Amino acid sequence: VLLAGFLDASGWEPGEFVVHRGQPARELFLVSSGTLSVSVPLGDGLGSRRLSTLSAGMVLGELAFIGSERRTADVVADTRVHAWVLDAERFDRLGNEAPALKAAVLENLLRIVSRTARRMTDEIAQLAG
């Protein structure tokens, strides 16, 4: 309940960009409904490759958000999407007002990032044969 006070509700219609590759990662998104496609542009500049689909219960943008980096992919709403958004300023404030809660959020984000890294390692190993 305490975390809800730090979040904003947001939504996107099908086809709308949630984030663009190269943008500063100033928000973390907690998807509450809908589906989104994560993609990167192809080297030839003639299209993109979908990397994954995100849906309700998933987190978007955690890696770039934690590292205060730029977005590494485009994310587009496939359906009507609703999400809770935690911006960087409120995340910093969370550390001052509820440090144990911020630590719990970071611990959960670390688990998500770890699972993603493990999955990517397995995929690369399969490609390498």
C-alpha cells in the first residue's frame, strides 16, 4: 500500500510507443494489463526484430532504470495497456521515506534482472551450438 503512493497510473493504446530506444531511462513500468512488444532495429535499417512480449504482472525497463542509462529497445503496446509508473525522482524519494521498501523493490528487480541474464545466456549457448 505504501508503494502505491509513489506510483502513477498510465495507459497506452495499440500501436503507441511506451519507450523509444535511446531515451533516458527515467521510469520503471509495472504492467497491470495488456501486452507489449519489445523490439530492436535491424542493422540494415529496414525493420526491427521482436525480442519479447510483455504482459500483466511483468516489469518493463528495469535494467536501464537501475543503471540510469538509455533505453536499449523500443516498446510498443500491442493491445490497450495499463501500467503503474515509478519515476526516478520518486524512487529516490522512496529511499529517504521508506528505505526498507526501496531495498525490497531493488531486491525484486535484481531477481528479475538475474532471470533475464540467465535466459539470455541459455539462448546464446543454444545459438553457439
